[in-house]
Amino acid sequence: MSLNYFSNGTVADGTNVTSYINPSNIVSAVQSDYVDPFLSATNQIGKVYVYYQHSAGREQKKLIHTGSNLSAVVQWSPFALDGTWQKIKAKVFDNEGASHIIYRNIIGSGEDITHSSGAIHLNIT
């Protein structure tokens, strides 16, 4: 279950890439964690923060998805650490500002991404 996906599969450091939310997968993840009547349909999603953390624990990136298409523009710095960037959590806000956090135990490791050789290798599905 992919919570978000990217517009490109591999991008060079310092290059913008767009991340998009999969609204139905967000709702499914919220409901599998806790039956929340205020986040039970895709039209109830206000914004979504997705957090990635380098496996060494020293760097973190927060993608803020907003707007009608729930997108975020992001780039990795040429100074970003090589290796695995783990998706550690997603914070989902309803239209009234209440939030629900989906942690890694629900997300799983299948949505991790990799940084190497001056590029980030992203999930595009």
C-alpha cells in the first residue's frame, strides 16, 4: 500500500520532484490503525505530512502535501546521506485540522527510498 508516490523514479540531487498522496490508501491506513469517522473518506483529507528519516537517524525530511491534488514539491540536497531513507510516519489532517498519525508499523518498509551517487531513487507506483 503506497501512501505517496513520486513524479519521477530517479532524480539528481538539487532537482525538484513532486510527491503525490494516494488518498484511498491514506484512508485505508488510518482505518486499519483506528476507526476514525472523521477520516473515513478521501474528501475528508485536508493535508498530509510524510516523514522520511535516513537509516542512520541523523537526517530527516518532511513532505507537506496540500491543495486539491495533495502534492508536495521536494528535493534532496547534494549533501544528503547515501543509503536508505525510511518512511517513518505520516500525519494526516482532516478538513477541520484534527490529525491522525500513521506510524511505520502500519506503513511497513516497502515504501523506503534510496539515495546514492548524487541521486535519489524514488517510489513511483
